[in-house]
Amino acid sequence: WRVTSEEFMKDLPAISDLKIRGGWGLMGNSNNVDPANQFSLYAANRGNSFYPIDGQSSGANEGYYRSRIGNPAAKWETSETMNIGFDATLYNGKWEVVLDVWRKDTRDLLFNVPLPAVVGPSASAPSVNVAKMRNQGIDFQIINRGNITSDLKYELTFNNSFLKNEIVAFAPGITNLTGGAFRGITPVRMEVGRSLSSFYGYQVIGYFNSAAEVAAAPAQDGKGLGRFRYADINGDGKITTDDRTFLGSPVPTYTGGINVGLTYKDFEFATYLYASAGNKIWNQSKWFTDFFGTFEGSGKGERAKQSWTPELGNSAAAPIWESASNMSTSAGANSWYVENGDYLRIQNVSLGYNIPKAYTSKLGIKRAKFTLSANNIFTITKYKGLDPGVGGAADTGFGIDVGNYPVTRSFNASINLTF
């Protein structure tokens, strides 16, 4: 509805344009399903299946084994999307405001449910319709442009997105789903009311700083001096898998950015800042760098010096430097791996110069522009890994840093000529 076309808006000249809009739709998705998902398949391989049909002395004959478990009941995911918002232009284009309130419900969510070990090591798990997930949020953009002086012009663009992600239902018979294991650690668990790929494990409350603390603490596998001390969540006097708890979500609640553009005579300047906040990162790379017992070539210089000592106590950056590996050291999924994922990054800065036509026309050049730019200038973050912009290999690996290569910093110079 273009409101500014109505007669009652004629007395409001400050509002150059105002449009209110809404939408609703359904979309199916089967792109993440193997075409053979519905079929149970078999393969022949002597290494996976064999039979001594002619007797033990004659050797093994090649046999057949189930290579895929089919699921003929699987159907497309369906996403229902709703939104309402408005676009407004104020004071003849000096201000622009765009706002959207939206919700997306994805039902019959497809997922490869892990198979129990009794199925055997060779069969591939099928995709199964397991859950309903909801994404909802608010997106808005504000643009302001104008002149500071007759020669100096500016344009500012603010982009902002607020997001809430939640699993709202599971299929009958399913209470939770877990992700894959990383070096024996399973950091992801999904339950109703939690976000996709939520982190799950033991809550670290410090280190064991004395023999007396070790003796007085609840029973805990592998507990010892300088090792992780876990919270007894259910208060039963022992640390078991029932004491695991949710440790954070990898889904940012806010992402946004600022574009700044300035022009002064023949010069142009632009920069873009990007921010992400409200999420956690599972820094799995610390498994390789902070434990002598798991990766003996890891400890170098200052890293080992930050490990637990009686003098550092609970201020130590890592447990005691030792060769042991158990639930109280490197083998337990716990909050020590979880870090704040907030960051602010200057994505791009560029400076351009349009060479005056008085010089270029003599050379038969219609337009000439020289530009210097730099990408990923610096990042402000408390995250200790290489790069807080962690993606992940899959939905259940989202936000898990296994040593991802950091974003590179680059510098560029270019000349654009138009003849």
C-alpha cells in the first residue's frame, strides 16, 4: 500500500514516499537430500562382507552388505515465511528507512540421524524428517545522505538484523539430536526451546587447586590437581553425564554494519564496518594447542607457561601441563572450549581519485579513476582463536572452530579507464 498516494498525505510534504507491505508464502526444499535416500541399497566388497561358502580352507567368497538404509517416508522440508514492513523516504531523499518484521517456520526438517553401532559401520544413514525450526527477527536499514559543504558530500547506511533461532518441535519418538564428534568430544545437542547447534557439556567452575579440594569434591572421573573441576548440576554428589548443561548458542542475535561514503571534489572515500554479537564459539582448536597429552607437539613457549600452576590457580588459561588425557582434562566437552564470539571488523577501506577531464581528454580518455583499497583491516574481539567469523561444516557443526584459516588482509591498487 503506497500510503503517499492517498489524499490525506498531501499535507505532509516531509514524507516523500511511504509504502507498507506484507507477504506470506510456502516453499519446499529437497536440495539437501540424496536422490537415493528412499532406497535401501546393497554393495559387494570382500572387505565388508564375506562368506566361506566352499569351506574354511578355500578362502572367503565376496558377499553383499547393506550400504544404505532407505527412508521412503521422507518428504520435502517446507518453509512458511511471513513478513510485514514499510519503506519510507523523508525530506526528498535525505533519509531512507526500511523496516521488516519477519518469521520463517521450517517444518519436516531433514536430518541425518546417527545410526546405532549395531547397524554396522558400512551403512549410510538416511535423511529423516525430524523437527520444526523457527527463525524470526527484525531487520532495518537507515540511510542518511547530504552535503556538509558545497564540495563535501556524504552517505551513511546502517544495516541491522536481530535474529532468534529455535527448535520448536521434534517428530514423535525424538527428544534430542546430537552433532558429530571432534576428537572424541561431542559438543552439540539440540532440544526443543534451544537454538540449532547449541553447545552442550560440563560447566567448569575452576581447577582443583589443592589435594584437599580434590578429596572434598564430588566423585569425578580423572579428577586431580590442576585439572578441570565441574559443577554438580543435579546435586547428586557425583559428576556424571547427567550434569551436562547447555553452554551457549553459535547463532548471533545481532548482525549489522555501517557503510560510510564521502566525496570531496574529485576524491571518493568509502569504508564498511561489520559487527556480530550474541553468539558463542566452540574453540576446538585448543584441543590441539593446550594439552600436552593429546597433541604432544603443541606446546611452545608462552602457551605452556599459561597452564595451571599452584601460583596461577584459577587464573590459569589452561589445565596443568601433563600427559594425561581423560574427562577431567582434554576428553570432556566443557565450557572451557566456549568463548565469546562478538566482534567488530573493518571489512573495507577505499580511497579513489577521479583524474580531471582536462588532463584525460588530451589522451583520448573519457574517464580515469585511480583507487587504493584495503580489506579486513583489523578485528576487535575477545575471541582467542584465529578468526571469530567461524562458519562450520554443517548445521550441527556451526560455530565450531577446528582451526579454520583466518580471513586474509589484502591491499589493492587499480586504475579504471573509459575510452
